[in-house]
Amino acid sequence: MKDIDTISRTKKNNKQEEEFQHRLQIREWFASRFFHDAMGNPWSVRDYQRGSLESHALRKVHCDGRDVGKTSEIEIIAAWAMFACPNTEMLIATQTENHLFPLMHRLARRFETTPDFTSSIAEIRRSPSWYFRFSNGFTLWGRIAGVRGVNFQGMHVHWQIIDEAQEMTESAWGELYQALNGGGCRWVYGVPNGLRNTFYRMTQMQDAEQFNWPSTLNPEYSPGKDAELALLYGGRSAPGYIHRVLGQHGSPMHAVFSLDDYLECVDPGLDAIDLILHECDMFEAPADIPAAEYYLGCDLGYARDPSEFVIYQNTPPHFVNVLRLRLEGVNYARQLDVIRQLDAAYAFRGIGIDCGNNGRAIAHQLMALGAKWCEKVRAFEFGSSMDLEPLPDGSIPRRRVKEFMTELIQRRLTEHTLRFFPCPDREQQYAAHTYAVNALGQIVYEKGNDHIIDADRCALLSHYLETQEAAIPAFIPPQVLFFQSGLCS
């Protein structure tokens, strides 16, 4: 009787296992079985998501707007593969840490809090890269590209999922292509940025399944949200709206900076300070600062925008970033006080301020403190022009300020004389910064998250003007010059 019961239970278990394996082929069922929405209800696929979620294509490319459910699909697919693809390896790849960490942290939380998943975990590592190993032999890697894609070298996986693919460098793509086994799957997810790069070319491939999910497909997308985004990006015909809302490539754009050159300038061993300050936080400037030449660059936020302060130490031939301070929701008076505290600690040779919005007011208030401040504070009107040092024939060239300060960064990146500490926020901004050329032949930089870059621009132009004083007069826009002459005469 005991043997009969054992056989009966075995048959029942086998039948249940067969039924589970059959249902497992339907990813929508898997998601509703193991995932829940924000209200605690079983996860429900949206109609526009179903075709992509159930895809078995070897090559699939998403060219989407923001907030349409790409991350949820990646999370579901990674968890599903853990059940359905034993003894295989999957790589989730991004260009920057800012994109990889939230996704992998989300997966780790999912694996560690879902009982049916937890029992299968054999090993989890978060450093130096994300690594999950399960009892059935499935392995999941999470890696950023690194300098020229070095972190993908030596990998051989059966499935690649590339997120925020529009920011992947060409050298990183070269390594990714070599890291996929023959017959393996490559699924690519990106938001267009106007660059005609590898991601753009992938969206034109006829042998890949193509998906375009504009943000408007999200059930929570409203006319109010649309109006807010149109205002943010400068209209519904602006590149930012076309890229991030409609998920379309739009007119060709160009990368402002070489990300490979940027990564060459990142020094993991650099001793630097990276802080975030909120309105109610206490702040004390660093103590015991070594004597050196220091320059401060400020992009002062307006309304909901953050403020970014960056401090560079001049150690020729290098210009070394030693501090980054992000201020969130900090009022103007407090920003002024923070600058004064930083100056007391670093004794800046120059302070560059983006004088858009409240930056002009802060510059005026600083210069009102005395002649010392008038000498070191320079407020830059990004949309104006400036005179450079005379040419051999005596002519004085004029340059648009934002273009010239951007060129200063580009030169130093190419020469590898800028030194950065690892900063995911800065890397993401440098990777995503693009420009176009308008009908007048002028460079137009796309609006977006470039606050650290603007602070860097101000610091480098401040240094340039300070060190070129013998050749050219210090540049201050007419609006600020008027106040300076009255305050410091």
C-alpha cells in the first residue's frame, strides 16, 4: 500500500510539474502568478505590452518613450528565464551605473522576497558586478560597459538584454557582439536621443522584431502630463519631446562629448567629496584643505531644478574635480551662504556662475560683499558672446559663450587632462548630452538634465579667463558688468 501511495503521489507531482511547465510558456500567466502591482493585485499586462512580452524572437528592439513599462518587462523576463532556461546565462547590460543599479536592485529584491524564487537562489553578489546563480544552473549577470566595453570582455552568454541602449558607445557594442553565443537572443531597449549610432541602426534592422511604445500609451498619461512635458522640452516639435515622449528618432543629433574619452578621465582612486544637501540639512565646509589653486563652478537651480556646485583643483596639466555638491530644494539665501562657506575653506581663485534665472541675483549679492568678490566672481550668460585673445593679425575673434566653454571641456577630455572621481550622475549626463545645428549654422544643445555639465562649464571658463588675464580682459556680460562697476568702484 505504501508503494502504491508513493507511486500515486509521484504521478500527481509529475502531472503538476507538467502543468506548470505548460503554463510557464505563457509569460503573462507567469507574471500574474508571481508579480503584483502597486495595489497588491496580480500583475496585469497592458494590451500594447502583450506582443513583446510573449515574443520568442532572437533579435528584438524597443524604441520607446519614457514610462511605458520597459523595466517591468525586463524584470519579468529575467525572473521567467530563471525558471524556464536552466543551465543558461543571461547578461543585463547598460552603459552607466545609474541605469544598471535600480534595475538590478529591483531584481535582487524580487528574488529575495518571493518565496518561490528564494528557494532557488544559490549565490548573490553585488560587487564588483551583479551576479545571481540559481540551483538549476541559471546565471544572471548585471554589468556596465566600463572603459571601451572592457566589462563585457571574456563573457559568453545565451541571452543579452541591453537597457538604455541609446547611450551605449560603439566600442561597447563591439564587445557585446562578441559576448553572445551563437543562436543566442539579444533584446535591446532604448529611448532615442537623435544620434545615428548603433542603436539607431538596430531600429532599422529588418530581421529584428521592432516595437515603438510612446509614453501616451501609458494609461496614467494625462493631458496635464502632456502639457507639462511639452513645456519642459520646449514644445511638441522639440527634440526632447519627440525622443522621450513619442519614442521617435526625430532629426539627427550629435553627441557633444566622447564618452570613451570621458571614461578615460575617470580615476577610481581619486580622493574626492560627493554630497547632497537638502533645505533642512546642516552643512559644514570641509576642513584642512591643502593649499592649492581652486575654482568653483555653479549651476544654480530654479524652481524644482537642483543646484550643482563643482570644485576643481588646478594641478597642471590636470584640472582635478575634488568636490561635487548637489543642492535640492535649497533657497537662494542658503545657496549664497554655502558659496561663502566653501570660499572660506578653499580660497577660490575664480568662481563661475551660470547667471540664468537666479544665478545673476546670487552673483550680484556676492559682488556686493566687497572688492575681493568682484575679482573672483564671474557670471556667465550662456547665450551671449565673448572676445578671445587677439589673433596674429590683430583681429579679435568672438565666440558664443556656451560653445566655447563646451569646447574647453572637449579639449581636456581629448587630452585626458580632466580628472573625475567616479560619479554615476555626471557619467549619465555626459553620455546623454546632444546637440543639433539650426538653419543659421548655430549649435543648439538639447534641453535636459545637464546641471553638472553646466557647473563644469562655468568652472573651466572661470579657470581659462583667470589664466588668460594677461591676454584678454575678464568676461562679464553687460548686465552683470553694470552692477559690478557700481558695487566695486
